[in-house]
Amino acid sequence: MTDKLIYTAKVKTTGGRDGGKAVSSDGNLDVGLSMPKEFGGAGGDGTNPEQLFAAAYSGCFLSATKLVARLEKIKLPEDPTIEAHIGVLSTADGYKLTAELLISIPQVDRDIAERIVAEAHKRCPFSNATRGNMDVTLTLV
């Protein structure tokens, strides 16, 4: 099978993480950026790249989880959730990201939920992009 491009997200950022702005080409994303206090910024209004990455990874992984369940004909409850924690490590060579996904699939047997999570991790584009590039921990809660 030949790879086929399905979708391209386009976001233009100006000003960087301290007082900048990120806007998608379709206008659905339009956010101000602010530097977290932990980086020496003022914090406050706006988001930051790590929060955006956390939202993107958790949203994508939840969709992959639902896809795997559907393909395996497993009924999921209405309220599965994924909370992403994206950490920034200071290293000798600069900065490095870490991720922990806290995955809640209530009312599903743990062994089945673990299988769904493992398969979702194989399918999720964010998992595939980060595999081998950053530490990712999957925690079933």
C-alpha cells in the first residue's frame, strides 16, 4: 500500500511563546501564547506549546483508543478519558520532552483495557511520531 496524505494542519505562529499567537488556516484555532512561570515568564493569559501538545496527543490517543475498541467490537463506556502530562527536561544538550498519558476506561475489564491501550499506542500518529524520540509512559487508571 502506498502512503496517502489525508490531511494537513496549517498553523501560523508569530511572536513565539512569550506573547505570541498561533492561528490555524481555517480559524478554528486562535490562541495567545505565554511563557510559563517555570520558564521565567509571567504566566497568565495564553497557553504554551506544551499544553497544546498535551491536548493534541491526548485527543489523538483517545480517538485511537475508540477506533481499536470499535475494530475489536468492544463496547466502551461513554466517558473514557485521557489526561496528558507533558514534561520539559533540561539536559546538557538543551531541552527534552517527556509524556505520561493517564488513561481511564471505566467499566472495562483491566486486561481488555490494557490490550486496547497497547493497540492504540501502535496506531496513534502522535505515539508513532514520539516513539524513540521521547519517553512516553502509558498509565491505566
